[in-house]
Amino acid sequence: MTETGAGPVQVRATVLTLRRVDAYHALTLVAPAIAARFRPGQFVTVAVGGPETSLLGRRAFVVHDVRPDHGGTVEFVFEAVGPGTRWLAALRARDSLDAVGPLGRPFPVPKSPSRCLLLGIG
């Protein structure tokens, strides 16, 4: 593992909470190594389906909230629309996930209010 603030890491993250938010799910993972490195504009990927699955590959998620000072948690919100996200929606507290992050190119937070455009794909 690399030093705090360095590149991405692959971790076995523990599900802290999974709650419904209207039509969506908010999944909070305990992943201190990812939370400590996270900067605005970055994302995480998680392997779905568990070790015995035909769901190959990872799903990328934009991070909604990071709390490096509260146990190192990372939260993302998703809609359960396909087999992979339906599998995620069925997880319970204390389950574990293979997660990689933070990924992507971070950007600085503006010092004064500014207009911005946020695009999401997928």
C-alpha cells in the first residue's frame, strides 16, 4: 500500500450501511485508505457479484460523501437497474466488497462561488 495522499489502492471494504433514498440506494463503505486519499472529482470502482459469479468487471461510482476523520468512510448513491447494481442493493451491514479508489482526475474546490456544469454518464 502507498502513503496517504498517493495513488489509488485496492481494498477489501466493509459495508457500514445500505439505505433507501427514494428510488435509490446509498451505500456507505468503511475504506480508510480510500477516504484518506480522496479529492473532489474522483470516483471508486467496486467488483460486483462476489467471488463466485458470472458478473465480471467493476462498476464505477461517483462518490457522494467521504469522511476520513470518522473511521474512513466513502458513500455513493446508485439505482438498482441491472444485475450488478441489484446485487449491490441486496448487501447488508458487515458484508465486504472489493473496492479500488480513488480514481480519476481531482480538481480544486473554488475559493469563491462559481457556476459549474456536472455531467454523468451511465
